Amino acid sequence: MASDRKQLRVVVLAEDKRQERFLRTLLGNLGFSPRKVRFRTAPAGLGAAEAWVRKQFPTEVRAIRSKNYQTSLCLLAMRDGDSTGTIKRKNELMTELASAGLEARQAHERIALPVPTWSVETWLLALLGEADLSESASYKTAFPPTGRDESQALDNAAAQWANASTIAQQLPSLADGAIEIARLLQP
């Protein structure tokens, strides 16, 4: 239930401010309380943002697992797939867990790993109705679309999330992202 989502506490690891702004709006649209969502976004200019998220991931997993009696805890770690892709990026996070002596993510855990490929801009453009997108090309510089305000475009893209599975016919990472985000909503 959407009202139950207001009780959930979410830590979000994001690569950049655009991911953060999109996820902030999306989680709000999905019924999460903004006061219970904490963003940890990679600092700009200090190396690869995807590596920063990867390195922070085991710490955050350990933190929510140490409080397993609190069933309202969630973790969302978003990393761009770049040319690497969704599966490899997720496997890298599992490798980080193993290196830290932690078990892999379990089916019942509210740990979501959305990986937009190439980048979140691909998803945003798809959600805004852009056609002929491919995960074999980067659209980082194509967002926001010409003539659109970025903030409004992010809001409009987040509003289309309910249609992500339908929109994602040509973007497997978006279809997978919808499944990943749904992990936060499981009972």
C-alpha cells in the first residue's frame, strides 16, 4: 500500500545530481516520505562516480542488515551501465559484498539495483516518449530535450514510471529497472 511506503526509510546511493533529482521525484510519486529518504550522491570531481557507489554499497548493506529487526529499511543503489551493461554492473556490486565478507543480496531484501544503460538520460528520454533509442549509444548530452526545462522534464519522466514496463520494449535496462524499483515496494 502507498500509505505503508510513507513508513519506509530509504538510503539512496547515486552517481550524480541528475540521478538524485530523478529518484527523489520518482520515490515521492511512489508514495515514499521525502523526510525518510536519505541521499548519498558521489562527490563531483573526485574520481569515477560509479566506483564511489560501488565502494559505498557494502557499508550501506551492512548497516541495514545490522538492523534487520527494522523491516522498514531500504537501499537503492543506482549506477550507470555505460558500455558495461546491467548484468556486469550488478555483478560488480555482488563482488563488493563478497569482498567485504557479506552474503549476496537475498530475494526478500529491499535492496534495489537499477542500472540505466548507457545512463539515466536514456531512461529519461524513453519515459518522455523519445523513439528509436538504443542501449548501444549514449544520450547523456541529449537531455533535456530541446526546448524543455530540465526540472520539468525530470518530473514528467518520473510521472511516466508506471508505464516503464510498456515503454521499455527496446530498453532492457529500463524493464529491469522497473523490477528493481519494485523490490522496494514488496511487503
